[in-house]
Amino acid sequence: TVSLSVGANASTSARTGTVTIAGQTFTVSQAGASCAYSLVPTSSSVSAASGSASVEVTTAAGCTWTAVSAAPWLSIIDGISGTGSGRVSYEFAANTDVAARSGSLTIAGLPFTVTQAGAACTYVVSPLTVSAPTAASSSSVSVTTPSACSWTATSAVPWVTITAGAAGSGNGTVSLAIAQNTSGSPRSGTVTVASQAVTVNQQ
């Protein structure tokens, strides 16, 4: 009896070998290994601005793979298909929404998730200057911003009081109560609304 030991086949291709026993040829046929794939990195987080990035695909030499995008803002620019280890390059469009978003690519049958940060909140505050009479009065300042954006309002002087709208999200209004000016001289104060300075000038 002749005992044989057969090593593992790390290749995806089948192979054949022979052993000569007593002058006769004995053939051993071994199947190829199944294709296995891995991605580096396995996911990605990107900024709100447009840009590009890449993913490394690791697999055996004979293994084929493809890459497709499942999100309209993700596009594969190189490496749509390949054989053996390779690289997939993709680009992402700018996110103009303040909310973060996620999309996916399917590379070699594996999911690859791209998470994109939301755009920075922008605020329009109007008016930036308020003119008040000597007598006690009231005024208002409007804030325009996307609904997901929060803001606050604070007064830097004791004679201007915020009566409504000290905090909010999205569009809103800040109501101001301006006390009577008994000093005999004009005065100015500042109210900060959504990080912007609103100047209050009183006669």
C-alpha cells in the first residue's frame, strides 16, 4: 500500500499531478479553491463636499468581480470589473442638505457603505439693524434657515429683552422688547441671533 498526502490548493484553478508506482502512472486531480473576497476599507465616511475615494479588493488571481452603485450620488469611475486583486475608485457628489446621508456600492458581492456628512447650516437674519424711538417699544427679527438647523438669541444689554424666540429650529422670529430711554442720549446695544449681531439703535 502506498499512502499519499495531498496539499491544499490555494489557487482557483484545478490542478493535476501524477505519481509513478511500480512503473505505472497514478493521476491525482484536485479542484480549485472557491473565490473569496475582502474589501479594505469595509466602509467610508466622507465630508459634505464632492470628492473621490477608492476601495481595495483582495482575492485570488483567477477570481472575477464587478462593482455597481446603488445611490445616484455615488459613481464608479474606475474598476467597474476586474480579475484578481484590484482597486475600485468612486466619486461622490456634494451634499447640499444639512442632513447626513448614506449610500452603498456592491463590490465583489460585498456591500460597501458610504456615509456623507450634511452641509453646514446657513442663516439669514433680517434686519441686522433695528431703530427704536425713545419710548418703550417692540420689534422683531426674522431667521431663515433649513428646518434641521437650530439657533438661539441672546441680548447683550439689559434694556433689550427677548420676549419670544430665544431658541428655535428652522425659520422663526425673535421678538424684542425695548425699554424707554431716559438717559437723554442715544444708545446702542447688540442682540445675537443665530450667531449674527443685530444692532439696536435707540433715540
